[in-house]
Amino acid sequence: MTKDELILEIQNAFKDIKLEDGIGMYESNCIDDYDLPDSPKYILEKKKDERENWEKLLPFFLSPEIPVGFLLVGRWGYMDAKGKRFVLPALLIQELEVNRLNNPFYDDLVMWYSTAEWMTILSETQVSVIIKFFEFQLEKFIQNDDVIYFDLYFYYLEAFKQNF
């Protein structure tokens, strides 16, 4: 499988996903900052969240200007299940396209304090494409003789599979 084929599979697996009433990136940042839901900042930030088409997030995620820890500091941890599912395909594509190995999704797989309950809303097709993502990354690390990342991603893959 090529990178482009995998990206197409990710896009297809998540094509109809909407944020709905979920907590998006900007709203989760407000929650992390202890802003009250009726505060002007909270209201304005929540309006910034894309709710209909996660692919509209891609230019942001693929921009070289996005801070490396943008989702690591608070935002991801305060998203609900719908928010995480909505952002996840953009994170996967970001990692494939710009090789940013800082995906906060992995924290939900391996950190003792996190819960993977939100993953139960993933469809079988989405689970399958995430497994393909990990397998693709593992193959890449084998080709590059990158033992450290191979071991890490193998661990992520096994942790992910344990949730299903």
C-alpha cells in the first residue's frame, strides 16, 4: 500500500463524520483554560470549530506553522469522543504527510491515566484503517531501520488492538 492509497482509505473511512454536538479543538482549549461556557471568549472560540467536514482541518494540520504541541497541550485531553473522532483522520494524515510523530491519539492508547472508551464510537471500517495506518508506519520504520520508532509503533498497534 502506498501513502496516497492509505490517505484515500482514511478519507473514505471518515468521510461522513461530523463533529455534531461534540467538543472541538477550540472549545476544548477553552475548557482547559477554565473559561466558562457563557463567557465571550468561550462562545467565540467554539464558533471557530469546524463541525461539518473534518477535511477542512487539513490545511491547518498540514501547515508548517502549526505548533508541534498544538493538540498535546490540553486540547486533545478535553475533547469528547465525537471531537476526538472528528480530528483523528486529520492527525493521521498529518503524520503521513509531514512526518510529525507527536500524535496525541497515542496517549489514549498507552497512558495509564487515559481512557479508551471514546474509541468505541469508531466504526469497523475506521478501526481497520487505523490498523492499516500502524502497519504502514511499521513497514516504513523497517525500511528505514528505525528500531526505536518500530518498537514504539508496534506497542501503539498492540494497545489499539486491545481496545477492540
